[in-house]
Amino acid sequence: MATSDPSILTNSKNRNGCALFSMDNVILWEDAEPVLEDRIFRKAHHWIKNYPWPLVERFSTEEYISSYTLVYTLCTQKPPHNYSEMCHKFIGDMAEKYAMRPGLRRNAFIKYVTGCFKYLDRFYVRRLELPGLDEYMDRVMDRATPTPQDIWKAQLHLVKKAFKKWACDEDLLGHTHADGGVAKKREREWWDENAVDEGKKACASE
């Protein structure tokens, strides 16, 4: 029987306080999703950011088994409650979300996450001939991480925005140069015509 009661995810705990999952009821995705993020992604990021020693030392066997069991249950329930595809999409969404988090060591993060989703990697991913979860996460995080060209374009946008504001202020306050502001006008014209090309050349030379 399907249930939307989140207590199914935490209704029993071992002596260390880790939740054990019941196999008697169907787990709904809306109940499991926040648990997956909190237990796997958020916690992995927390330990990676704050502790220099190996990540595996920060997670108990019970925590790993609990997370693995939840993923296994979600991926083996009968339709329409089989959430293999949702788990795969969720991993991509979380990889994008955490890609730019400060202090994230990508390899350690991917290693722990893919360990918890090992069942999905071995069966769903292999059956559909998709890239392995480690490669999948790495690609998503690459796309979510700005390149030097992206950073330069963003900086260029801010500078041009500042130039436009400066030009507006100058028109309101009046020109102060002896030439009536001709030099500044030429400078702005050159910037508009050449700055993008010069920036592309600079990026290409890196």
C-alpha cells in the first residue's frame, strides 16, 4: 500500500540512531527526495568541506547501509512507484546544485554519492547503456562550473553596465573636459566596437 507518511522513512532506528527502512509499505518519491538530499548530498558536502581526512571515516556503516537501502527500495518497487529514473535525474540535479559549493572536493563527493547509488549504477544505468554515475556527475558538474570565458563575459557585462551608467551621469552633469567630452565619447565608442573582440582574443590565448 502506498503511503505519503514520511514516518515510514524514520519509523525505526538502530542503537546509533540511524533510520532503518521498512519494506512493508511503498515509499513515495516526495517523501524520499528530501531524505536523500539531507542524508547523502548535504552531509557529504558538510564533511568534505569541514574535515581534511578521508570521507569514509566520517560515515558509519549503518549510515551507508541505510542510504543504500533507501535507494534500493526506490529502484525495486513495482510501477508506478519505481523511481529509478527519478533517482537518476535527481543525481544530476544535485550534482549541478552542489558543483559550485565552497570547499567541495569533487572526487570525494562523487565517490561517496555513487557508492550510495551503486544499485542504480549496476542495473538501471547499465541496462539503458548510460554513462556511469561517476562520469555522469562529473559531466554535469563541469557544465555547471563557469569557464574562464564565462567569467570574463560576466565581468564584461558588469563593466559595460558601469560604463553606461557613467555615460548617463556625465550627460546629466555636463562635460568637464576642455574638448567638450569628445575624448570620453571616442573611448566609449572604441569600447563598444572592440572590447568583445579583444576579450575573445585574451581568452583564446590562455
